[in-house]
Amino acid sequence: MAQQHTRPRRRALATMALAVLMAAGWSGAQAASDWPEKPLRVIVPYTPGGATDTVTRVVMEKLSTRLKQTIIIENRPGANSNVGAAAAARAEPDGYTFLSILPAYVINAHLYDLTYSQESLVPVVHMADLPLFLFVSKDLPVNSLQELVDYGHAHPDKLTYASSGTGSSAHLTGAELALRAKLKMTHVAYKGSAPILTDLLAGRVSMVFDPVLVPMQYVKENRLKALAFTGKTRWATAADVPTLEEAGMPGFVTASWVGLLAPRGTDPAIVNRMATEISAIVKEDDVKQKFMDVGFLPAGGTPAAFDALMRADSSRYARIIKDAGITVN
């Protein structure tokens, strides 16, 4: 008899539990459908006017119109993007905070003791790629990648390459070139792009991997040389510059990129909505033109695809850092 009384009670409790779960599911769906009800915040872990900031502002201006909501860009530079990333990692996963990143984000895990866990952030969407050109000083007696390699072998310790900081994409791309070509090159870290260009024009540094925007005008004036391009195919407005693969480095295809993350726990419906909207935005003709003007290529895609890119680049950069013996002083 006791067992007969227990069964109805268990059924009643199960029914109540199911009702609670259904209510929770309904409220979550309701929250996603009402989103966004207030302004969104996108943290850019760099100063205004840089590559990440530029792409983010172009995309978010369009997204604001689509979502009918204000989007606030919050610049939080410092520690090779770690300051801004830490702020995003600690934010509430309510669908109103996002983080715009460069490859430095995945590189940092191999160079720094982070003050936050990268597991606290999840991928949203890959917004754009930024392939690089190999620019060299006009005083360097080379006119092709092979001549540069030959010169480096004949003059050990004479070649230097610049970047905007240890662990940047330009730094690790230069390190990868040195590893592949078995060159001994000295890395020179600068604070920003302007002093790099000044020293490159003056011949105080041999080369830099950099986007097309600023240095290419000096190539046209015969004040710099462009020897190769890191993309899979040649850049439309610099079609005379071969890719690294064409210049003799099979499989050497790489690019910096800009993508968006969200705090872990953000409603997947919101994450997918952001990915869908932004993927459509970067395919718009005016956005593609704005990207092209500053050296970017539109990307887009799913959170899973961006996750795969981040993991692949993390593995590749980890190998370069280990093989080149790169550390942060």
C-alpha cells in the first residue's frame, strides 16, 4: 500500500519539475526574442583608429541599424590586448557585452600568465582578414624573396625585421619566415606603426610584414619595395606582388584577422543572431569597399567556424613561438 501512495506523489513531483523546466525554457526564449532591450557594449582592446577599432566600428555602425539599438565601442588598450580581454571575460553573460579581437588573443596564451581564463569567452564570428605584405628598405640590395633569402644567408646577423610588439602577428610572421628560410634575423619591437615606417624608410630596419594601406604608397614612390604577399591569391590593387607561395614558400599562407567573442554563458540564440547579422553585413558592397580601402577582406561565418580558425592559429603560433624561442621580457 505504501508503494501505491508513493507512485502518485512521484508523478506529481515529476510534473512539477517539468513545469519548472518548461517555464525556465520559455523565459530564456522570451529573453532572446526581446533582445536587445538596451545598448550593447563592444570592448576593443586597442586604441582608437587601429585595425581592430576600424573594422569593429564599420561593422557595428551597420549592426546598430539592423538591431535598432545603440552599440557603444569601449576602447580598453593595454598588455597586448589582455586588459580588454580580461574585462570582457569578467562581464555578465547577458548578451550585452562583446569583445573584438586580433590573433594576439590566441598568441597571448603562449606568452603571458593571463589574469583571466580564455575559457570564459566563446567565439561569435570571424569578421575580417588582414593579409600582410613583406615590405623591405629600398637600400637593401634585393628585389625578390629569393634574393632576400640569399642575401640573408650571405650576410648572417645583418637582417632585421620590425613589428609593433612581441607576440604580434607581424612578429610571428617574420619569425616564421626566418624559420622556413633558415635565416638569422633580429626582431625589433616598436610601439606603434609610425616609428616602424620612419625607420624602414631611413634604412634603419630591413623589413616589416604590414598591411597594404600606408607602406604601399611609398612603394609607388620607389621609397620602399614590396617583395611578397601573405594571402592565398594576389591583392587586387598590387597584382605585381607575388604571394609567398608563388615566391618560393609552399604552404606559407597567413593573415591577421578580426573577430568577435562573448562571455561564456551568453544565450546561444543571441550568439547565433550576432553571427548571422554580421556575416550579412560584411558581404554588403559598401562594407567590402571600406574594408578593401584599409587592407581587409570580409569573412563571416558561424561561431563553430571561427572557433576552428582560432584553434588552428593557436597551434601554429605555439609552434612558431617554441621553435623560435620567443619569450616576453
